[in-house]
Amino acid sequence: MMRGLRKMNRNAYAVSGILFIWFNPGGYDCGLNVFFLSMTMILCFVFAVVALHPKVNGSLLPASVISLYCAYVCYTGLSSEPRGYECNGLNKSRAVSTSTLVLGMLTTVLSVLYSALRAGSSTTFLSPPSSPKAGESKPLLEDAEEGKSKKEEKEARPVSYSYSFFHLIFALASMYSAMLLSGWTSSSENSDLIDVGWTSVWVRIGTEWVTAGLYLWTLLAPLLFPDREFA
């Protein structure tokens, strides 16, 4: 098991090394691509160090999966660079953008579906800490009749779903998917290329950094705020 996890972690570095060859060709100043790839490798190393720290309740499996995902997102971002850009090693490829888009769309749909279901079924999503949680509201005074007390407790219990946040997340996902299909409102001379341009590059790289920040937050938040419950 541990050998497999270490292999997954090494694969993330291997992917980053291959990307250095593809998107940092010799004879060109590709400082931006080097920065993106270096940040990805640093994040993969930080994931492993933080997850294996004795004070952090982490595991190497999530760290390895997140590392591979960040390496993949970095690849999709770099492959979305304009085909005329000299630092794009895939500037002669015509199929990579479409295949990457299909895989990215499937990942987006699954991720958004899971997030929407979680947000829609959580009564504490974006709610203040003082708000009641599902199943925690109780009558202040016990009624003489046990049946009546249980009935009032059941009626006072808040619902375990939120239509507003459910539809909000799906609306944002629909807008994101529409921008992917429309190439972020930028036209291209080659109709075979989809989702190519600097806007797409920065959106994908930003997605990688946000993902890394959220994962590190889930590991470090219990240490930074020990008196707060993170469920």
C-alpha cells in the first residue's frame, strides 16, 4: 500500500518533469512556464510534508491524489496556451485540446455534482457558527407529556437541504462549462482548437492554486483553530 502511494507521489514529479521538456524548449525565454511548473512541484512536496507531519491528521493517499490532480491541471493550463506561442511544445497538435476538454468536462461535472449535493444537504453551509445545526435544536423546557415534547422537537428541527446553494453551484458550473465550450469568448482561426487562449491558461492555473490552498487549509485548520470543530 505504502509503495503504491509513494509511486503515485513520484508520478506527480515525473509528470512535472515531462512538462518541463514539453513547455520549456531550449532557445526561448519561457520564464512563465517554468514558474507554473516549479510551483506545481513545490506544492506536491508541501502536500507530502504537511500530510506526514505527526501533528497533522493527514494521509499520503489524499496528498498523492491531489498532487496528481494539480499536475494534470497544470498540464491542461499549459496546453491551452496559444498555438503560436513559442514555449508551447504542443503548438503543432490539433487533437490535444479537444481530448483535454472532454476529460476536463467530465471531471467538472462529477466534482460539481458532488459539491452541489453536499452544499444542498448541509444546513451549516455559509451559515454563522451560532446558527443551529441539523438535529441540535431542542425545547428549552421539557413538556410534561413526553409525546408532545418529541413532536415539538421534531417540528423545530431545521430542514437538511438548501435549494438556494444547490442551484447556485449548478448555475456557476453551467456558466463555467459554457465558457469552456465558447473558448472564453475569444475566436480562433483554427476551428479544430477549443479552449485555447491566455484566459483559459490563467483560469486553469488559478484553479490549481485554489485547490492546493483548500487542501492545505483542511490539514492546517484544526491546528490553527483547535477550539473550533471542523466536521
